[in-house]
Amino acid sequence: MSEHPIAARWRAIRAGAGRGGGERGGGARRHAALIPYLTAGHPTPAASLEALKLVEAAGADFLEVGVPFSDPLADGPTIQRSTQAALDGGMTVPRVLELIGRAALGIPVVIMTYLNPVLAYGLERFVADAHAAGAAGLLLTDFPAGADPAVEQVVNASPLALIRLLAPTTTPERLERAVRGASGFLYLISRLGVTGARDRVPPDLAEHVARVRAASDLPLAVGFGISTPAQARATAQLADGVVVGSAVIEALGSGGLPAAERLLRDLAAAVHGN
């Protein structure tokens, strides 16, 4: 049985961290993963396809692709605007999967979506078609661990890794339940509230990271509110992966592909310890 692409990518990242210069950790260089988020279909379907390809070329290790949804409760203004633009442009679940397939990326793709679009499409059909399109993981934004064991069973039986979203306020009992059914990696929200750029990394982030690490050996990514290379670098000192969404979408929307590429390359350098 071949290694899952998400596990293989983490292994490669960790192997790379053991090479190179630096005094930290007995000479090993700290190398975290950059995980950008893009809304499928934003700013246009054609530009979105080019943006997906650009992410890999700019040095990202994984890519989260968001499925546009009409009621994005967890998203801040930037991602809400990108979602509306994608919906106005005719983006649907089948077209999201087509977009991922056409991009044919060499890095693992995680589909980030609310549950309703998946159920409307058909859960078993969705996980099969997502895998066929090239996706490696699924993150259900509004689906807490244990909410519906039947849904979890279908995803866990598929080739897609089930990525769990964890909040700073997750109780020890819920944390234990969440990590038990997770695979691929864990995604810790750095702060409460919706997505969007913030001025600084939360001062208690290290405490929350340590709590999750004590509960699971899975790689841990941190996102929500990380927007600058400096913030990404600081987060990379604590976590295995750094998720950046709103800042990349803002750059893409305001400055097009060149602006998004500049930001992505700066973020990659910061996260990779260059």
C-alpha cells in the first residue's frame, strides 16, 4: 500500500528540516509547511486556475481550496467577498472539482468546505469525485467531531484524509475525541472569531499549540489571522504548518497574480526559515 500523499509530504518536509545550517535544535533548520488558502473561482474561474498553479510554483507545501458557499459563517469579509465573486461567476461544486483536476498540482490539495454543499452533492459521490480530481484531504468547517458518525465513517473509508479544525477553547474531552478520528494533520484556529488578517500572533498561541501536541502526534497547522511574513515566521517556530488565506486572497483580488506571487514567495521564505 502506497503512502498517503499528505503523510508523504510531511515526511519530506521533516526530512528537509534535518538538513542545512543553523544552530537551533542541534544544527537542524526549522522548516514548517506553508499552506495557503484560495477560494475556488476567485477572482474569475480562469484566474483562479492560474492562482492554484502559482501557489505550488511560489513554494507552498500544501494548498487549501475553498468551496464557495452562500452562508460562510466562519469567514471574514475578505473571504466572504471572494466567495460571492466566485458564486457570481458560476462556481459550483462540480466546477471546483474540475478546477482542481485541471490544476494537476504536485502538492497535496485539501478541500475546505461547509457540510451543506457536500451533502447536496452527495457525500459518497463527493469523496470519490474529489479523490479522482486529485484532492488528498477534506476539512469540513462546520462539522464538529462526533456530530455525525455516519459522515465520518464515509470520509474515513475514502482515500481523503479527514482534517480536524480545533479552536483555542476546545475542551480536553472534545480535543481527545477530535484527534481520535483525525488524519493528515490538525488545524488549530489561532484565535476566536472569523477568518481575516490581524496585527499580531496571539500571545497565548504557544500554550494552545502545546495542549494540542500533548493530545496527538499528528502534524499541527495554525491559521486564522496570519497575514504577514513576520507573523508566519513567528507561527512557524511553534507549529508544523502555517495557513494563510485572507492576505493571499486580498493580494490576488487587488493586485492580481503578480501581487499574490510576491506575497506567497515572501511567506514561503519566512515559513521555511530562509
